[in-house]
Amino acid sequence: FIGRTQGGSGTWLAVFDEKGEVVSSVSARADLTSLADLIEAHHEELFSRTDLIILEADIDAASVEKVFEYAARYDRKICCAVAVMGEALDHAGAINRADLFICNQQEAGLLFSEEYDALTPADMERTLQERIQRAGIPAMVVTLGPAGAVWADLTGNSGFAPPLNVEVVDTTGAGDSFFAGVSIGLTYGKTLAEACSIGTRLASSVIATKDSVCPRFQPEEFGLPALKEEEI
């Protein structure tokens, strides 16, 4: 469903260094308040037919509340991410209420008001387990850039998804690809550890090229059932 609104476009400015890495960015989010009305009008179609809800936690608070309201009504799980952590913290309760929250190491530092840049994957895994227990976050994944990703949940489980051995060409889109892979894995009933492995593999394929292409992987390579022609 698409809702149209006057002046609806947001803006994003990024500054890159000579290696192509983002060193600074400024964003102005579009007015998303009409999303709450769209969700209210089409909640049955949006929620009754879905397997997993993907939520960007830093959209407007009214829309976030609508998502959680109808996710509870239709008994659907929510996988949550952020685009701008500073804005998400304005209604950080969404992070605690989601079934899974995914962010990068810097964003995790902002969430818990700590500095994590110097932590090893093992240290980050141990720290994450401690922090989510205190914060009451059901499950969380933290990406570590070229070092892979760590995950933990409130049942005491945690783990490390190591990076694959690829030559890094361009990191653009790596985070989005990882999030997509994790979401796909969870949609098909994979464990969080298995889903993180899928996300890591997709992200690794993306950073190995400068082209904006979809990875060539077949579902069977991830242990996922391929859709039949009549299901597409």
C-alpha cells in the first residue's frame, strides 16, 4: 500500500572519504504521520497475510504504535531496525517490544550509552548478552562490519556469525543485505543463528562488487524451500 502526501520526500546527504566510506551524514525524514491512517485502514490485508513484520523503529510514534497494536491482534512477530538511532531513541520502547532488534556496533553504543568500537567479537557477544538482560530486549543482533555479527536473546543463548572470506570492494548496501537475509531466514522458520548466517552470506556477496545487483544464490543454498511457480 502506498500513501501519497504533499511534500512527502525526505532528504539525505552523505559525505564519503577517498576510500568510499561514509564519514558524515545529515538526514531530514519525510512526514510519515499519514502511515498511521494507512495502517488503520488496511490492517487486515497488511497483518493477517504476513509471516513477519519488518519495522523501522524511527518512523513517527503514532505509526509505530499502530504496528504494535495490530501485530498483537494478529499474533505476528516484529523484526525491528533503525535508520537514525537518535530518532529511534525518542520512542525507544519499540525496541524492547520487538521480537528482534538489529543494529550495527555504533548504534548499539548509542542505545546503551557506551563505547563499543574497540570490543572484539567475543567481548561484544558477552556485553550484548548482559545488556539485553538488563534492558529486557527479547533478542538482538549487532553487526560488526568486516568482523561479522553477534546475537543474543533473553533465554541466555548467544552466538557469533563470522564473516566470509571475500575481497571487500564496496560496503554500500551491506547492512541492508544482512537485515534482509536475517528476515528471510526467520520468515522460513530458521533459528536466529541460522538466519544470521544467511544475512552474513548475502552481505558478503554484496560487498564483493561495485554493481547494484541481487546475489545469484538459489534458496536451496540457504536451506530454504524454493517457491513453486504457482506461488510466485
